[in-house]
Amino acid sequence: MIISYLYKVELLQEIRKTVENDLVRFSEVYRASLKSDNELLNIALEHLTSRSGKLMRPMLVFLAARGAGNCGEVVEDQIIHAAIAMELLHTASLVHDDVVDESDRRRGQKSVNSLLDNKAAVLVGDFLLSKAIEHAVACEDMRVVQLISSVGTMLADGELLQLSCVDSEQIEESVYYDVIRKKTASLFSVCAEAGALLAFSNAGYIYTMKRFGMLLGMCFQLKDDIFDFDYKHDVGKPVGNDLKEGKLTLPVIFVAHKNQEARELAMKIRRFEASADDISRLVEFVHQEGGLLYAKAAMTDFSQMASGLLDDVEDKDIAKTMQYYLDFVAKRAT
């Protein structure tokens, strides 16, 4: 376990080392843009920036740009603005998701709706979306604005698709994959595509990065869903949290198709009728009936497909770092 943890720390350090100068500039501009004269808004913004996370999406923008081989010591300002737009869009979606899901925790701390209230949280999310658009415009490339617009639509569509499943009697893998493609993978895809596009890459490389980001994003969400059944790690949410929110992820979908009792429990969870004992029982089914192994195998498939695309990245040092990035996503503990 210690060796595994150290390996993951080393992976993240290697990734950050490659884009270290870009991240310094990113942080300067990002924090400067999150200032307001409104006291309530500043409370929320300071809360959000007090624990900024690993910045996985901005790093992907920078890596995709550097893979084109046209970047200096620090990437161009347009690429910095693109990375900020992506991070703001991601943060806004999390703030709004917590309102929809009535979640009180995010990344191990209070969610904005818990810190303030739902009304204020919606407006904070709207502020972040507006700032994301400002930075997209600062890229001085309408293609990036279009990408930001399209992924914003996808995020909302994915959330609505997930909500529409509440009344459905069907439990389908295809719907699950459609939801995570829209809610998670689409943003990773746009991060990689925008970075490549702004680095004046050729069409082939831009498409490769777009596809790489999508596959990586699918892998990322599958890993996140696996965490919901992990007793070993503190990932900022309790075991079974997705189930408490009525979400049926791939490990559950698999066992629901194998076991009638598991299916009945899954339907109770979807209708928000499940007790704590029901949730615990379904978690047991997932562990006993191979739900986690099935989800891990699917994640590995997406990871391998993404890895195969890196052969098309001419800068082999960047390709190696992208492989580190992919490995970190698949092996991360949080």
C-alpha cells in the first residue's frame, strides 16, 4: 500500500513538473479573476479556492498544447485563459450539482450550498459560468468559445438525463455511459481539444487529443464511481454516497442484471425509498457479485484505448507525461 501511494505521488509530481511554469501563471490569473466587491460572493469564492484540487483539467490543456511542440517556457496567454475557462466551468458544474443533489460535502469540506444556502449557491455557480465565458472570449478564438458553449450544453444535458432516469423501470448500461460521457468525459475532451487547437496543431493531432480526452474522462468517472464502494480511502465522501443520492453506477447496474434482490434494491434507491440497511445490503452485493471487478475491467479498457492514441503524439516526452497522467487517473486514491 505504501509503495502504491508513493508511486501515485511520484506520477503527479512528474506531471506537474512538465507544466510547472504554466501552472504558476495559471494560478496568478485564476485567483485575480475570482475577486468581487460582494461580501457574500467573496465568502464563497474564498471557500472554493481554499482547496483547489489537483487541477487535472488545466494540466490536460497545457499537456495537449505542449504536445503540439509550439510552446515556449510558458504557454501563450490564450492557452492560460482556456485552462481557466475549463476550470471555472468545472467548478460551476460542481456547485450546481451539489444544489441538485442536495449534497453537503465536496472534496472533504462543506459544499457552497451547505456553507450558504441553495439560492446563493446557484448564483455563485452562475458567476463562475460568466467568468468562464469571459476567459473563453479572452482566448481570441471563436472556436474555443464554441467549445465552451457546447460542453456547457453537454453538462446540463447529462444532468437532466440522469434526473429523467428516476421514473424509469429500466436499468441500462447504455444510459449510464451516455450520462458520464456528457457529465464528465465531455469536459476532459474539450480541455485536450482546446489546448491542441490553440497551439496551432494540425487537424489530425487536434482530433487525437479530442478522442484522448474523451476516453480519459470515461476512465476518470469510472474510477470515481468505484470509489463509492471503497472502504479503504478517504475520498471526501462516505461509502455509498452515490446510492444515497439515487445514482445507479456501473458496479450496481452489473449486479442488478445478475441478481433479482439487487435489482429490487437498486429500484428502491432510484426512487429514494431505500433505507440505510438497503444501501448497505446493495453495497455488499456489489462486492460479492463482482460489480467492482466489472467496473474496473471497463475502466482498464478505456485506459488502454486512450494509451494507444499517444503513439500519434510526436513529442515523446509529452507523450510519456500524458501516459503518467492516464496512469494517475486509473490508479489515484482520491
